Amino acid sequence: MISLVMATYNGAKYIREQMDSILSQTLRPDEIIVVDDCSVDETISILHEYDSKCNIKIYENAENCGVNRNFEKAISLAEGDYIFISDQDDVWFPEKIRTTYDKLLEIEKDGPACVSSMAMDADANLNVIPISKVYMDAKYELALYSNGSQGCSLAFNKKLKDIVLPLCKEFIYDHYIGVFSCFLGERYTIGKPLMYYRHHGRNVVSSTVNKYHKGLSEAMAVYYLLKRKERLYLLQYLLERKRNFIPEGKLPLLEKTLEFYNVNTHLQMIRNVLGNKFYSFRVKFFFVVFVFSLVFLKNRRVVSMEKPF
């Protein structure tokens, strides 16, 4: 049984297109769980248009609870053996569920498993945003060393669901599920786009994809992952709270990943990124340029502040 879970909030403008793309799948979900976080537009009335078209179950929160708790509730209500996460404003390609489901069956090996896929960036009108992007199949790397756990692309089996719930309020739900799956079971990223990811300025993740050169954007994302240490804290949380669920063979991978994120200086950051096989030459180049620029500017500010008046 396949469950699709969706968290909604004032999604009336785009939700019909997403629902239609879900119902146009070559493999349709057996149930659709929608948890609405106190929308004040027509989101609920639009969803009820689909009552006769599919097995849709709509739950309305009594008070606004935010993205994490909304998705946690939706996931917990899913009865399926396989759970697919959906945003309210994207459009899925017809083969998205089938392709992801087949990969889940292939890798799960009677244990926890999670699969994600790539997305094609598009503007509010679904015009493709021309970004230089490298699509690749990857087992763990995209989730471990990049923001490769985009929630609207995630699908996982019930065995993973039972371990990751309840979600941790300190980390965004998709990184929490995506990163944990690397160490708790099997993890795979399908290296081709299976959906349009719509950028319209009101996404939870702000639309900044076209502001910078793609290589520079990726380098900046890597820098802030290392600098802010969220990923390090997430891995430490996993080790402390879920250690009993980590297979013996995955502990070396966890230790290696912890070492990558456990940095105290910019020089350590540069060494780690240059030594990581996952990052392309372009990302490494822009990363080094970006880090040295920050250090140079910081030093210039210090010198200027020390000058006598």
C-alpha cells in the first residue's frame, strides 16, 4: 500500500496542478493524507473537489503548528507500507511514483530504506529555470555532503518511518529523515528529474537559485553547512538518540562524516572540501575563492577598525 502525505498552508494558487499531477501518475497512491495548517484561502474547498476522484483524507489543524509538526502529523497518519512526501505547489512527472517505488523495492533489503530524486527548477509558471546542473545517481553522498534530501522528493518504507518518528523539532524534517536514512538503512538518490520544483517567492526554502552562478551557489551552501554546524549537530543527535538502530557496518561511515563536519577553522574547511571525492572541481574552486574572499574581507575590516582616527 502506498501513502502520499502532503502538508498544506494557503496553497490554493497551485494545489490543483499538483493534485492533478498526482492523479496522473502511472502508479497512483492508495491514499492521500493532507494536513492543513489553518489555511485562510480556498485550499480546503479545492481539496474537497477531489473527494470523489481518490482516497483523500483531509485533516485541519486547530492551531498553526509549522512545517515540521505538520509533516510529522501527516506521516504518522499514513497507513501505507511506503510513504511519499509531497509539497502543495510542485508538479510531478507521470512516472515519479513508479520510478521511486521500484527503486525502493530494489534497495530495501528487508530493512529501513529511503529514496529521493532530482527536481527540475521552474518559475511560478513552470518555465524551466536554466541552471547548469549535474544529475547523478548516488547512494549516500548527496544526502551527506549536500542538501540532497529535498522533502518533496523523499519516499521511504514503514520500517524507516517507525524509527524516525517522532521528528526532532530542532532540525528541518527532510534533512532529518534523509540524513538519518543513510545510517539506519539503505539510501539512494535517483539521478534524473522526476518533478518540477516551483520557485514562486513563497516557498519554505526561499527562491535564490537564479541569483548566483550555480557553482558559487553550491560552494556557498557547503560553506554554511560547515560553518553553522547544523549537520554536525544532526549527526551527533543521531549517535546519541538512535545508536541502537545503526547497523554495525554503518558506524565507520558515521564517524567519517562526523570528522568531515567537525571543523574549527577556515583552513580545515578547505582541506575537508578539497579532499572530498563527491564535490566537483567547479564547486571546490568556487568554495576556495568564496572562503578566501570572506577571510580577506574580514581581515580588511579588522585593519580598518584598528586605524587611528
